[in-house]
Amino acid sequence: MTTKEKLLADMKQAMKDREAGKLRLEVIRMVRSDIRNAEINGKNKEELTENEVLAVIMKAVKMREDSLAEFIKGKREDLIEQTEKELEILKAYLPAAMSDEELTAIIKEAIASVGATGPKEMGKVMKAVMPRVQGRADGKRINTIVKNLLQ
């Protein structure tokens, strides 16, 4: 079952659950809308691949994590609680996060295959790594490890 199919099935279930699944329903509808917008605005106007769907969900998670940091600074307890629940719902659709060891191994392989020797070639390495870890690792985390390995 693809992530899109799982989102549709979960949305139907949340509709049946009425009050209990209200926030879940809102979050799922928002993500499905984001996916549909990405398909409409895409270059080839076709359905997104599984990796592209995961990228849309990762973007939604990243936005909420950024918002959560701001809500914590502003001591907005009501918004903190809701955003944490939304994050929990969204993260359920992402594959398990990669460990640092797994990520480092993939990055080392990419460095070897690209032939990168210094920080100036960081873009080439990132371009090789990102498709392989889509949805399982944050870009900022990958960037940090690549920097450390290229120095």
C-alpha cells in the first residue's frame, strides 16, 4: 500500500470516527491537499512518486517543527500541544529514521562514487545522497555529516 493509499484509507476512517478523529482528519486532508497541489504544479502533471510524496510530508513536518520552536519561545501552550499532535500524526506516515551510522555509510559511499575531495564539492555529494535517504533523514542532519566528512 502506497503512502497516498494509506492517507486515503486513514482519512475515511477518521471521517467514520467523527469527533475522535477530528484533528487527524484535518491533518490528513491538509497533507492530501499539499500532495495534490504538488501534482498540479509539477512539471509533468502526473501523480507523484512515493519519494515525492514522502518529500511533501517531510516538508509539512519541517514546517511544524519550525512553528513549534516559535510557539515554545512565545510560551503558547495551546498551540504547542496542537502542533505536537499534528507532528505525531504526520510522522506516522514517514519511514523509520536512519541511524547516524547508516547515514554516514551512505554518505561515504556517495563521496567515493562522486570523487569528492573537499568542501567545495559538497553539492555533488548532497545530490547523490538525497534520493537514497528521502523521508528517512533530515537535510540539515545530512548536511552536517557531509561537512564533517569533507573537511
